[in-house]
Amino acid sequence: MTRFFLAAATVAGLLTALPAAAQFQKPEDAVKYRKAAFQVMGTHFGRIGAMASGRAPFDGAAAAANADVVAFVSKLPYAGFVEGTSGTEKGSPKANVWTERAKFDGEAKKMQDAVAALAVAAKANNLDQLKAAFGNAAGTCKSCHDNFRNQ
Amino acid sequence: MTRFFLAAATVAGLLTALPAAAQFQKPEDAVKYRKAAFQVMGTHFGRIGAMASGRAPFDGAAAAANADVVAFVSKLPYAGFVEGTSGTEKGSPKANVWTERAKFDGEAKKMQDAVAALAVAAKANNLDQLKAAFGNAAGTCKSCHDNFRNQ
């Protein structure tokens, strides 16, 4: 687990060190990429949510594996928020992602920290700890969506 | 790097240990998930390809970071190949994914091994080594696509 976080932190550091302009050929590619990363993350996060809410039986090993994927993939989508890719349709990012970028990046960081904590908590094989850490992480999703995503 | 592979192997082991039926509510969710995972993997793999082909300047740190993402995400999409999700349109999986599942799984394993080797090679900070490992990995993509994907 420690190994995982060391590795994930290294990957994230290197990825964010890349010049943004070099990462996507076209803005549409960035949009596709970030949607895909959120789709993968959301799938695994949702499986933990199903356990936390009692819709699925608690399985500590599965929770831990899913949380590790969420923690790793949480580092990826933000590179896809390149200039000129706001929208107005439901689910798309509002223009204030770019006009309030520091606040947006802060929301991203809070989520990444919360899912890293979720990955730690999930290793405890304890449903109450999982529920608490899942709730915290879900709160960071909601906060960012409330502020920066079209409803 | 060793740390990364230990962690990735652990995650993959746990994920594949989950009962397939428990992983997706609906077949469409599995399709969305696998497409998203390939989209993320392809984005990072493509950046290495751009360096390997000379379309982008060689950057050893970026190559290594991208290869680590490819190696991690390579474990994910195959859970999304659930029964009843073949297609006929370009890019969709052919029915033989399920009638020749052992062969398909073998192709997947070859790709995962090749991108794990790519992640090792990328750490050498040497363009020739990167080119060779990228070529091997790209060959495994092509082989599976030629056999199992609608053209």
C-alpha cells in the first residue's frame, strides 16, 4: 500500500510536470480523455459506494482493489481540462473552471487526498471505516460538481 | 518502479478475483468502461509512440510516466468484455472474443506483459530502448485487433 502511494505520487508528479500544450493534439482529445478517466474512476468508486450503502455485500479485498484504482486514476483527468473546453450542457464543465482555476485545482487536490485516504481506509477491512472514508471522498466530488459542473 | 509493478500486480490480481457478474449493473456499463479504459491507455501509449516515431521530442521522464500509466491501466479493460457485448461496427469486438476466449485472454496477457516491459524500458532514458519496447507493445495491440476487432 505504501508502495502504491509512492508509485502513484511519482507518476502524478511526472505527469503534471509535462507541458500541458504537449499533451493533447486537439481540445476534443482532451475532453474525451478526461471523460474516460472519470468514467473509469467512477466505475470503481461506485462499487465501493454500493458496499458503503449496503446495496452490495461488503468485500474488503474488493473494496481495497477498487480504491487503489480510484486513487491511481484520480491523478489523471485534470490534465484534460485544457482552455476552451467549457460547455453548457449537463455534466460539462462551467467556464469558471478556468476563471477560478486555483479554486478548481484546490477541489481536485481535496478529492485526490480523500481518495488516497479511502485507499488506506479500505485496507483496514472494516465496513465502518470504509463508509466514513467513502463519505468524505463523495463529499469532495459533490463540492466540485456543485461549483464547477453544469447541472 | 519495482514498487509500481508489485502494486499493479496486486491490484490486477484482486480485480480479476471479483466475480464478473458483480462488476457491472448492465452490459452497456461494461462497454462504456472498457472503452474508457482503452481511451486512457491509448492516450498515454500514443504519447510514447510520438516520441518513438520522432513526431515528438524524446523526453525520458515523460516517457516513463506515460508508460507507468499504460502499464497500470492495461489491467483494467478486460473485465468489461462481458458476454453479449460483441458488435459489428468498426472498432467493436467480434463475437470470437467469447467463442475463443482463451485465445483472447492470451492476447490480453501478451499486451500486459509487453507494456510492463515498456515501463521498465522507459526508465532507461534511452530512445533506442524505448523504440524497441514500444514496437513490441504496439505489435501486441495489432495482433489482438487483427483477430478480435471489427475493421
